[in-house]
Amino acid sequence: MKIVVLVKEVPDTYGDRVLNLETGLADRAAGDRVLDEIGERALEVALSYADAHPGTEVAVVSMASEAAAATVRKALAMGAGSALQVVDEALAGADLGLTAEVLAAAVKRVGFDLVIAGNQSTDGSGGVVAAMVAELLGVPHATALSTVEIGDDTVTGTRTSDGANMQVSAPLPSVISITEALPDARFPNFKGIMAAKKKPFETVTVADLGVDADPGARPWSIMTAIAAKPARAAGTKIVDEGDAGAQLAEFLIQNRLV
């Protein structure tokens, strides 16, 4: 069994996020960058299966800048056996379609029986990349799973909706995405950190994958305008001079809150 996990470097959710008003892209150098937590949980699903099934190979695939290599290497320290990172300046500002195309090509290069991803990243929050990758790979997918059970030739899980819990399954090879209902990821230990330095880490470009990243080669979503978020306006302050209740009621009525 070979499991490929899609991981991503994102701005730390505990810090401030800054948007570059010239490019319209997130300024990733403005704060700390970390491995996306949902990607770590996806990796934990793969590693937990590998712990119980000797001979399972776990690889991680990421599309990021060259500076993200140290972050991606954390996945190796956690227990993944190898990593492939796509680094190319042509991918700056890539939309979901191009991102999925690049990731699918990278997964094909690595080889897979199962691809595991998070349901959505904490920066882009597109929530569709896993399904798009499955379509490009020509395999079935099961998305937004809150439980996962990997078998010899199928993968099953639970998808929770507003009104029901659905049991879904897909034959391997396939692609799945998981939610934050899955367990937290393990922490890299010292042995894992040292071993990560010697594990295979391949860096490729879009040319290596045979992908044309020229915006003119396909329909591509682009940003046409951007502006700074307006400063938050001060709230309404009510001073109680015997009529605070009436003022509050009037405020709620005016703002259609009652």
C-alpha cells in the first residue's frame, strides 16, 4: 500500500495575516509559517495505518515556495518516508484549477494507492482541491470524512451533514479528504527529526511534471481588484440615564435584530 498525503505550508493561524495590496497575494513572509493542521491530521491517518500495517509506504506532496522546504520536512520527521515538493515561480497566485492539476501530476509521479488530504486549507479555504485532484487522476473520491477505515482494496468513512451521518466507500485507488474530527497529529521526536535529514526529498518544477502554467494555456481565475479592509467602526455606546432599556430596544429595532 502506498499512501500519498497532500500537505501545505500556511501562515500561522495564531498570528496576524497580511495581504500584499500590490500583488493581491498573502504576504507569507510577514509572520510565522507552519504545516497546515488539517494536513497534519491527514498525515496522522496515513501514519496510523502504516503503524499497524508494516510495508506501507507514506509519501507527502506539496506545492509551495522553496522556503517551505523546512516546513514540509516536518512531515518527514513525523514519520513520512519521502517528500516531493513542487517549486516554481510560475505558480505564484495559482488558482484552484492549476493547483489541482499540478498536485495531480505530482501524485502521478510519486505513484499511489490512496491519496489523503484535508478538507480545506486554513489560508485559501477552497474546499474542492481533493475532488479536483481525483477527477484529474480518474479515480473515485470520498470527501469531508470524519472517520476513516482503510482496507486492502477499499476505503470507507463517515461524512456528517446537517441532517444525517452518511457511510461512504470507494475502491482503491482513490482520493479522500478528512475533517478536523480526526485525531490530532503526533509530535516529531528527536529520532524522527534526525532521520528526516536522510529521507528522500525531491524538488521539481512544473516543466518536470509536464504541466503548462501559462495563464494563456487555460481558463484561469485572476484577481481584478483589491483594497484594504475598512477599519472597524466604533460601536454604539449607551449611557444609562434611566432610559437605557428604551435606547437598547430602539437600537435593536433599527438594526432589525428583533
